[in-house]
Amino acid sequence: MHRFDEKTQQLSDAIAAYADDRLKLDPVPLDGPATPEELQELVGRTITREGLGGLPALELFAEKLAPNCLSIDHPRYLSFIPCAPTREAAMFDLVVGASALYAGSWLEGSGAVYAENQALRWIADLVGLPAEAGGQFVQGGTIGNLSALVAARESAREKSAGRPYRVAATYGSHSSIETACKVMDAELVKVPLDNWQLTGENLRKVLQDNDPDTFFAVVATAGTTNFGIIDDIASVAEVCEEYGIWLHVDGAYGGAGLAAPSIRSKYAGIERCNSFIVDPHKWLFAPFDCCALIYRDPVKGRAAHTQHATYLDVLTDSAEWNPSDFSIGLTRRARGLPFWFSLAVNGTDKYTEAIEHTLDIARFANAEITERPYLELVREGSLTVVVFRRLGWTAQDYQRWSDDLLKREIGFVVPTSHEGETLARFAIVNPLTSEDDITEILDTMA
């Protein structure tokens, strides 16, 4: 099973050809989901004692399984936060998988870690963090947020005689913040919004009402998932510094906008954060799964996360940069390398151009919605999320419309909700999404 023989060569050639064909597809198929019953009838049992063989298994995937998965890189996949990796990033993911790399320690993966750190440095420079800032690429925003908050709590415990156990965030913060607090047995205190944002004034009031010494972190959001709102980070940072509380900025989706000069000013104050995350698999065109977790002072991340065991002494006793020291995980693949490779191939100017283009498409969508009498913007978007209502529609109308779009493979746009109202929402992060894509989808709502 581990030897390379003639059958392995045939399978290798077939997989390379499949990947090559998929990367060349233009347009890619949208496809769609199937029920468990439909898949059972279509596919049946795949794991047997004898095995299916390489080529039959690949054919089964290509013809029966893959078509029943949505293509997240489709230009009209506009739900949740899509993923639109560059061809270079997707291709290099094959290289990473074939290279048998372990990137948890410098000892075992120094070349990979060196390259990943250069990609992290580019992001840290966009944020405005100091030269010593650093971290690692983790699976996604949930793990990134959790790891940052664990480090924040550990840091607070070192300087507090009491027991800091609270995190402050807004009602618009990502669901992973609440999940992280549950995992940590911490209390999440919600700060009321002011004009859709977390502000220093509202934060100060909440801290004063709840004993600021009990808080170990404040979470500001640089681009909320549902509306693309960027908090008033500068005023929040002012309050955090006043009370000596760790400021974590969740930029999982919106942090990529730091690379766009047209909106960079919206992030004022972000350079004062203690930790920051952004998901390159969202608006920075990397494949799943990839979240950049960066600490202003990596020593604090290491103090919270380094694992100690006798068999790890060779790593923990060294001064080298071991990525596994900066998050709750130990084992890790070199998930940042496809992102690094694409940056190295294309250059950062291309990233700026691509992000600015998606912002242009979002502005077009806002204008197009405003001009149509049967549609209404809920709020002018800050980034590339556009939320709007179809006047006169019920929740059932939105769902029927969404289901019909997907059934006809016109697009994938699931409804969202705000304050109990069902709404339509576009999340535009794919540079291949065009004005025609937007107008054709909006036409179906007339």
C-alpha cells in the first residue's frame, strides 16, 4: 500500500489530470447538495475489505460525489463568506500534501515555517504591528479567536491578584467568540452598539458597571460577518489601554481590507491591538483552511500555549520559532504555504487590485439595489457584504427564491436575518464576480 508501482503511477496521472481539468474550468459548475437517501442510492457503500481500487474510487468521486458539493469558488456563490483561491494557491496545496511536511516546529519544518512567517509578516505590516510580532496559521477563525483569548487570559492572570474571567464584545461579534467563552468557562459581556459599532464610550460604561478588573479581553471586529461592520477600534483601544485590558481584533473576514487603500482609514487604531486574526481562505484568496493568528508580543502567546512533555524537550528547550507554541494545537500541516506561494508568485499589488475590484462590485450592488423600486438597502455596506430587503416578501418568499436560484444553478444566496426580519445578503469576495452576475440575480427578485 505504501509502495509506488504501476497502478500508483496510473492513479497519480489521473489525479493530476483531474486537478488540472478542475483548475482550468471557466466557468466552474455551481452544483448543489443531495439528501442522504439520494447519495445512498447513487453511491452506496464505498469502504470495503477489498478496496475499490484507485481509478474506480477517483471516478466515483468525480462523477458522483463532487457534483453533489457546492463549488465555493463559483462567482455567484454569494452566501456565508465564500472562498476563491487563486489557481497558484490551489495548485500548491497539492504540493504541500505530497511533500510530507510537518510545520509545528522549526526543527522539522524550518523551510516551510520561514516561508509562512514571511506571509505573516506581510499581514502584520498591514495591521501596523511591530517587527517582533508573529504567530502562526491555524485552521480557522474559531481556533484563532480561542487561542488569542487563552493567551489574553494567561497574560491577565500574571498581573492580577484577582480572577479575571470576563470578555467584552458586541452583539455583532462572531459566534466563535461566544463559543470560545463557553470552552474557557468565561463570561461574555455584550456591549451595546452605537451606530452599529463597538465604541470606546459604550465599552467604558460596561466595564465600569461590571468591575473592569474582572475582564481579561475585549474583542473588536474588523468586518462583521453579517453586515461587514468595522468597530471604532481607535476609541476601543484607548479604553483598553486605560484599563490595561488585552485588545483582540477579529478580522477573519474583513481584515483583508487592510490591503485596500480605498478603505484603509476605516481600520484606524487597529495597530494598537494585542492580537489579530484574518482568514486568508476568505478574502485573501487561499484554499481552506487557513487563519493567520498574530500576537503583538509573541512571548505572551508562547507562555500560554507551549506544551511540555519529556519527548518535546528538544523543542521546548530551544529558542527557535515553533508555530505550535502559539495556539491550542500541536500537530499542524503547513497550511500557510499555499497562501505564501500565491503571494510570492503574484506579488502583493495583485492582491490589492483584486480586493479593490470586489469593493467596486459591492458598490455597484449597493447602487443597483437603490435604483430598483422593489428593493431596499438595509444599511450601506462598509466592505463587500450587501444586505437588502425585497419589499413585501415574507421569510417563506425569501426561502423559495433562494431554493429556486440554487435549483436552477443561477446562484447561491441564502437568506439572513436581523432583529427578527428575514433579508437577502450578498458576500462578495470572489474577484470573478461581475456586475452582470449581480444584475441577473437581482432581476430574479422582480
